[in-house]
Amino acid sequence: MLQQEKPQDFVIATGKQYSVRQFLTQCFECLGIKIRFEGNGVNEVAIVLIQIRMKKSTSHKRSNSCKVSEKYFRPLEVNSLLGDSTKANKILGWKPKITFEALCKEMIESDCKEFTYE
């Protein structure tokens, strides 16, 4: 971008869209944790399914892990955010190199390193 003769605006984006629910699901999956969503709207919660193994059986215990908080709602939020990097691809030859799954994994690994005490 900086090497172009004429300054221009470019959108750098994957052209794919994911929900907060998909992001949470993927991040928990990276940690090997199964979750299930219950409720609707502001009453929706992510339930962590914890496996407890006993001598002769396995049971599941539920734990609320994430819930919707109106505190984080943005008053002027648009319904859809989706970037189109066609111009960057045509002029710069730019293409996304990381997948959604790989990005989630990288973020989780970084956070785990930050909070690991040695």
C-alpha cells in the first residue's frame, strides 16, 4: 500500500462474516471445551458442558460461562459489518492468509501464554 505511486484507500478484509456466537464456539473448541447456547436475545447464555467421570459412569455438569450484557451494546451499531477487499486484491495482489479458525486459535494461545504463571 505504501509503495503505490498514488495514495489510495484499501479495505483489508476476508470477505467473510462471523457472529459472536460462532467466535465463542470456536474459541471454546480451541480449549477443548464443549458449549451449548440456551435462551434468546439478552437472556441467552453459553453453557459449558463439563464431563465428570466416576468409577462406573460419566455425567455432565452444567456451568454458565458467558452471557449477554447490555453494557457492551453500541447504540449506533450497524446490523452487518463485512469488508470487501476486491480492490486490494486487484491492485496489490493481497489475499487473506489466515482462516477464522486459525485466528481464534492464535488469540487463545496468546491469552493462555499471558495468563500462564511459571
